[in-house]
Amino acid sequence: MIESNTTIGRRNQISQFASLGTPPQDLKYKGEPSSLEIGDDNQIFEFTTLHRGTEGGGMVTRVGNHAMLMNYVHIAHDVQVGDRVVITNSTNIAGHCLIDEWAIVEGMCGVAQFVHIGAHAFVAGGSRLDRDVPPYAMVAGAERARLVGINEVGLTRRKFGPETIAALKTAIRTIFYSKLRREEAIEQVLGEFGALPEVHKLVDFINQSKRGVVGRERE
């Protein structure tokens, strides 16, 4: 079913029983002409639901290009899904979330409102997310997700070099596992790996997080 104010790009594969562009599940919504925008070459499987945006969230829910949304995935109002994102079966993405390019969110995850999942991150199946996931990181945890390392398999598949992967590993260990204060750890990481754009992206994400980032322990 495709409702009003929905734009769909080229070469998308949309399975039976998917529901696109329905009104947002938000008590503040009063019928504003919000929209859903879907890019090109996406795969949207059975019983997936994608809702339009709200006035409080910019009025638009977006899905980029080459994304895969598997069975029973729910994309709530004002969510922004980047290119080549994979969200697997029965995962619920609450309103206003941002999922950057190449992120993978496995099945039966619950993602709270306003959570930001960084590029190339991996969220293990059954995880409960209420904080931001740094780019390149791997997180897991059914009670509350925790950091378990970097997404080394995904980065290798996407042709990140061994030096970059090693630098990201060290950066994650220094920032999240050392006894340094966060500011000191970031300063040390930038002093050692400041020439790598991926390390800058990781640090900028942490510094700009509004919800706080997933740590190494259940807090």
C-alpha cells in the first residue's frame, strides 16, 4: 500500500504487504502534508512500514539508495536512512533517528527516538539502543547495548586498508577502554592518527553526540 505524499525513485523492489507513506504514529500529528522520500535501487520486503514525517521533525522521512529493509521492519516518522543501509527482520526504528551509510542493524532490535547510528557501524541482533553508535563500531546487548569493538569484518569487505583498521581499533581502545579522561583520550588519538579522515569522523561523532555514545559497559 502506498499512501499520499510518497516519492519513490527508480528500480526499487517493493514486496507485497509493505505499507509506505502512512500517517505518523505521533499524537502531535494533526494532518500536516508531510512526506516520505525513497531513493533508487532499494529492496523493501514484506510487512515493512515506513511512515511520513511530522512538523516537529522536518516533515520528511527519507530512505537513501541501495538500502535493504527486511520483513517487518518499522521506520517511524522523520527517520533518515542513508545509502546502502541494511536493517533486518523485525527491527523497530523509532522517530527522528538517523542511520548513516553502510550501517547494518540486525534483527529484532529496538532503537529509541533520536538515536544516531554512525556510518559502517554494526548493531547485533536483539540489541536495545538508547544511545548513539559511533561510526565503524560494533555494539550488542539486549538489556542495553554496549560497545564490543569495531566492525572489522564490514570494514575489510569495504576495502578499508589495514592501517586504517588498526588505527580505528587503537582509537576505540584509547577512547573507551583506557583510564584517560575522554578529552585526554581524544587528544591522544588525534595526536597519533590525526592524518586519517576516518579517525576525525569518529572523534567528531563522539564530540557532537547529544544522547551520549554507547560505552563498553552496561551503565
